[in-house]
Amino acid sequence: MSTISPTGRTSADRLSVSMVRGSVMLLVFLSSGCKSSGLIQLPLLDAAVLEVEAPVSRIAFGSCARPTRDQSIYDTIRDRQPDVFLFIGDNVYAPNNLDPSLAGLRKQYRLLGKSEPFARLRAEVPLLITWDDHDYGPNDAGGEFAYKAESQRIFNQVWGIGPDDPRSRREGVYHTQTVGPGGQRVQFILLDTRYFRTPLNANPAGSALRYAPQADPDANMLGEAQWRWLAATLHEPADLRILATSIQVIADGHGFEAWHLMPAQRERLYEVIHDSGAENVILISGDRHSAAMYRRDDAIDYPLYEVTSSSLNVPLTRFLAKVDHEPGPHRLHDPVYAANFGEMEIDWSEARVRLTIRSDQGNVLREEVVALGDLQRP
């Protein structure tokens, strides 16, 4: 049986990986621990091997986690025994005043490397990773971030992205992986909404909303190379597609970062999904420090669902005494403002997916059951 690790190596290579791991860390120490460079040593946050031929029945996902806060939610996720965990951005929190070495980002990864609950999770559960602004650069940063190439080098090193992985040979951390046998193939698509994104349209200081929708026809969320890759990826065979984007797609009614700030780009995303003929697409997102579920019936040829899960340990209730519901067109329930993670349970025999938002204790807070037959073109 073929398996794949976060580095892209198969199970046959696991022995060689473990043999060289010490030398990998030694190289990091020599290059980052010496007085001449002054760089901070990075951990290697490798994880359990993903068995690409085995069927997937439970998927967990989450975003927005500070390594300095309570880490116990990782044990809760591990206890749920998911087949894979998608870490979809703000996986650590770098400071905004980053220097060229990104020392503040390196320190955050060092702290995450010391998290015992996270170590227990990744020892048992494979990880699929993308980033958002705080583990990429400053708050709300996009393609203008001057040190983005160094940030990607750090990402690749920390998460064990090996030389055979396409991410090691191109700009951006977008990635895809298909898992499972024919008839039960789950395609994971993780977008990069940072590396190529053009500037946002900021409102004047003191405005009620931080940003306004972008009217610039040259505005771009993904960059042309990633757009081409996404179109090609959606043509690959799959029986369920999980499209992960660090920021929300369907949500309107707020002025924070989301695809609605680039309306033409959001329509382009819908068109790419539609034109590919891809069926059984479900969106997942993070970023907002709250969780919710959304549905649009007019975006593509079938109902499009989105589950936003945020935050793993920095929910809005940690820094706001009172939270008012924002306008929620397309939202299916009231938001969740406590710590949470998302989960999908796939019942292949019944051809349905149970979508849940769960508390840091694993209790179900919101739920939708979706028949796969409803996520197909008429």
C-alpha cells in the first residue's frame, strides 16, 4: 500500500527519513544557531503518514491557534481519531514588525514545536497545511510582503516539504492531495490566498468597516499560475472535493478580509468550479475567530456549502466581552464564538457527509447533513 508523508515521501522511504532526520536538524542548527547568522533554530513538525489508498471517513480541520494559549484542543481532535487534520491558516501568530530573518515567526514555530498536545496529534494524525496572514507575515499581508520568499522557506522547512514536492520548486504553498480508492476518492485542495494577492481596498481610518470591495479590474486573489493550477486540479477524478481557503468565500455582511472584497475574483472562483464540471465540492475556511456554516444555491450548478472553523484557541470571546451577530446572508445558523474545530464524517454507504462544528471538548455545536447526490450537476 502506498502512503505519503508531508514531505511527499512514500512509506517505503520512512526508514531513510528517520535516519536522516537528525542530520536535517543538525543542518538547521549549524545554519541557524551560529553566532554569525543569529537565526533561530526551527523545529521539524513532521506528522503521521497519510495512506493515500485507504478510504477516508473522518476529516478534522481548524485555524487560528496561538502556541502560547491552551493547547488541549489538539488532544480533543486526536481523541476523535480523524483520518487527516487540515491546518488551514494562522497556525501560529507572528508579530507585525517582522525583520528580514522573520525572527518573530521562527520563535512562534519554536513554541509550537514544544506543544505536547500538538505533538501527540501529529504523531497519530496526518496533516495537510496551508497558511493565512499571521503565519505568513503581518496582519492582512498579501503579495506585497517583502519577505514572503523567506516565509515560504520557513514554511517548507517546518512542515517537512521535501525536494520532490512541487511546493519546494514554485512560489506559493498551494497544494492538492487525493486519497482513497475509486468510488471513495477525496480530493483535498488547499489554496494560498496570501503570496499572490494584490492589495486590499482599505477604508479611511475611523470607518465602520475596515475594507471596502475592490473595483480594480487587475485585483487578483490567487495569481495566474495558481488559477491555472486550480482549473487543472478540478479536472482530476474525485468523488468528494474539499476546497480549503484560509479566508471566507460565501460570507458577506462584514468588512474584514474575505473573497467578497474582490467580487470579480469570487465570481471567477465560482466560474472555475462550474466550468470544470467538478461535483461534490465543499468549501472550508478559517480566519474569523468565529465559526459558521453557509450555503449558496446560485453560485454554481448545485448547492455550495462552506464551513468556517475558527478559532482553535483564540475565539472572539477571549478579547470581546460582547459579540454582536454580523449580517449573515447565506448563513445557516448563528455563529459560534467559543473555541472550536470543524469535522466532516463521510458515510460512503449512504452517500452523505455530516458537517459539524465542535467545541474544544468535542461536543457538536452546529450540524448539517448533506447528501452527495445533492452536490451534483442537474
